[in-house]
Amino acid sequence: MTRWFLQPENSRRTLAVIGAAFLIILVTFYLALPVAALFFRITPELFFSSLSDPEVQSALRLSLITSVISLGIVIIVGTPFAYFHSRTAYPGKMIVDTLIDLPLVLPPAVAGVALLVLYGRVGFIGRYLNLFGITLAFTTLAVIMAQIFVASPFYLRQAKSLFEQLDPAYEHTARTLGASPLRIFATITIPLTASGLVSGAVMTFGRALGEFGATIMFAGNLPGVTQTMPLAVYVGMEGNFIVGITISILLVLISFAIMIAVRILASREVPLA
Amino acid sequence: MLEIDIHKQLRDFPLNVNFQVKSGEILVLMGENGSGKSTVLNSISGLVTPDTGLIRLQGTSFFNSEKAVDKPVEDRNIGYVLQNPSVFPHITVRENIAYGLKARHQPKDLVDSRVNHWLRVMDIEGLARVKGGKLSGGQKQKVAFARALAIEPGLLMLDEPFTALDTESRQYVQEAVRTSVSDLQIPCLVVTHRVADALGMGDRVYILHQGFNRWEGRPSDIAAAGMHLPT
């Protein structure tokens, strides 16, 4: 009997193909099967009828509104921040760089607790805000704050690296042509990085939409006020199972839409250095 | 007239340059890589600040270390064609050429007529609606010339501007640049490492070596002076 490694070239190649196919199928099914199972758990009729469930509707509305606001704030503050951060050397830049990435590795529940310790009713800042009758924790605003904390790195990292990679010759040329820094930012820098910025924004939106841990800690789980879709899924699984599945399916569909959007945008040519 | 007398400590040696370029004159700046040529151009454009010295165009100070004058880049009105032509890839050739004029808030009629003029001069009328990113290297350089000249600059500076052009286009563009410099009566500074370019369009040559002036004279005298330059 010949050993496998002494076998002719052809059969060794066959073995490699079989092995590769097995691994590809294994990984694909591991990731796809649970998601597919969601869709088979309830009938389409049941799915569509529970879409009009007030619990589903209020969670969907709250999630979309808060995620859009979070994204807007991240873009408005994050774009100029990332620009200045990537173009200027300042003391402590390394620390800021690390802090930007921190929420990516920090467990979201910890982020929520941290926000609560700072802004909660008896928190370091929260107790003073409380004197003026301002409450942050367990409000819709807290949902947005939690989402921004957890989701902003996706946009900031992307924007930072795009601005670092953009060939400075474009901006230099625009300056010699007499354009003001603001005009250059609007007509050269942003358009040349736009597709990358949008894909960063889409990822941020997706992360904000899926936020669970920090939200439940810092904002709680009040229907209509702080109960976003992921929280409603959690509640649904303990009570109205169909509602939980319906919202889960909605989140899967939105996630797919986001990934397709990022794929399309990422395939666009970015004129860099 | 452009007057420059600057000093700047570079990493390996101090840069000391002192020369004038008359209106309508083309001065060719030569020297090996890292001899300080680009620093000279960038100091004049304002992208780099010299340590000390003076830069003046038609009597107006761009830079004067004694009087603490350092005019912002965007106010110097220089037509600068960089080695990498940096044609804005996301807008059309027409919009590229109009960019400087629009930044100066020129009326639309003037913008259109200037853009049409330079499209014609550079022989790129057929490319007017093409996006900058779709051009070949030679086409980009022509667009960069048209864009730099369309603002009717007070000074024209070209940094290795002919590298992507074939012989025929090179002659054509050099002639167009010479005519424009003479028509606009502006000083022109060209950085190149090709002796042929210096002979082809320069009125005077200034050779830099490790930050100081090694030779200055007429292009036709380069060989006689025993200057060994990379070709």
C-alpha cells in the first residue's frame, strides 16, 4: 500500500480540493445557517402581520431615529476632527489615537456602566446636571450617547486613514490656485474621500443600530423611550416570541443592505497617492 | 521681476539661494536630486517657509523674515505645475482649468472665455468634458499647464513638467509656455534635470549643488563650462 504523500500528483491534488471544499462549506454553513434558521422559524404571513405590532413599530422607529441622529453627530463632529487629527502633530496624539480605537475592544456593557458612572443621577458629572434638573441616564438621549460612544470608531478610523492617504499634492495645487482652506476641504478633500467616508458612515450606522450592551446599562429598557430593536428582541424572547423573531429578521435584512452598500462603495475607485 | 534671497537649513546642508528672474524671462533651475530645487520652488509658492531672507515679486513681498511678512499660499497668485500634475480626478478638464478662476470668484463669462482660450492653446479642446482621472499622463500635464496659466499668474513655476510628454507634445507645450510667458510678461522658473529642456526653452540656467549656486549662465554655455549633469 502506498502512503498518501507518495501517491501520484493527481490524487494529491484531488485531496487538496476536497479539503478546501470541506473548509469553505464548513465556514459558510457555520455563519449562514443560524441566520437562515431565523427566516424559517416563522411563516411570511406571521412576519408581515407582526410588523404592525405596536411594540415592533415603536422599537423600529426609535432605533432608526436614534441611529440617524448618532450618525449625524458622528459625521458632523468626526469629519473635521479626523481631518485635523490626521494633518497636525500635537502632544498626546498617540493617546488620542488609542482612545479612538478603545470602544472597539471594550465590552459594550462596560461602556454603558462607564457612561452611567459619569453621567448617571449620582455620577461625577450627572449629579451636577441633576441640580439643574437635567437627567441623561435612562432617556432617549442616553441611547444616542451610548450609540455614539460604541459606534463612532468605525467612522473615525476610516476618515482618519483616508485623510492620511490622500495625496497632499491635490490640496497643495488647489492652494496655489487661490482656493481657501475651507473651499479646498469642500471641493477637493471631501469629494476625493467621499466613497470611503460613506462606507465608514454605513458601518457606523449598522453598529449603532445593533447597539445593545451599553444601551441597556446606561439607557435602560423603556418601551418607546429607550427600547431599541436589539432590546426589543431580548424582551421578545422572554415574552412575545414572534415579535422577537420579526425584529431579528428586520435587523438581518438591514445588516445585509448595509453590507451590500459597503461592498458597492468600496469597489469604487478612490484616487489616492 | 522675481527676487529671491533665502536661507534655510535642510537636513544635510544649508540652502543659500540668491537670484532674480526678469519679467518675460525663463530661468531654468538645475541640479541633482536633493540639491534643494524643490525647496526653492516651495519657498516661493509658500508651501515651505525659509529660515531667513526675502522673496519679492514685482516689488511685493511674499516673504521677508526681517519684517515678518509671510503671504499665504492662496494670495501669491502663482501658476505652479508640480511634477505630479495633480489634475483633480473627480471633475472634468473644463472644471479643472476653471478651478482657480472660480476660487477667485471671477464672473462666469470671464471663466468660460479663459477656459476656452487655454483649452485651445494647449490643444485639449476634445477633452473638455472628460474627468481628470481618465486622462493619460501627457494629457494631465497639458491640463495642469492650462489650469496654472488660466489664473493669469504673476509668476509661473514648473517642476519637472515635461516628463510624461512625448517629444512632439513636449516641443508644442514648451513653445506654448514660452509664448505665454512673453505675452503675460511674467517671470518663469523651470526645474528640470534634462539639459535638452534647458536648451529648448531657457533664457538662463542656474545650477544648484548641495544648497548653493554652482554655476549660472546661458544654456548654450553649459557644456563649455564643463558642467556634468544627469541627462
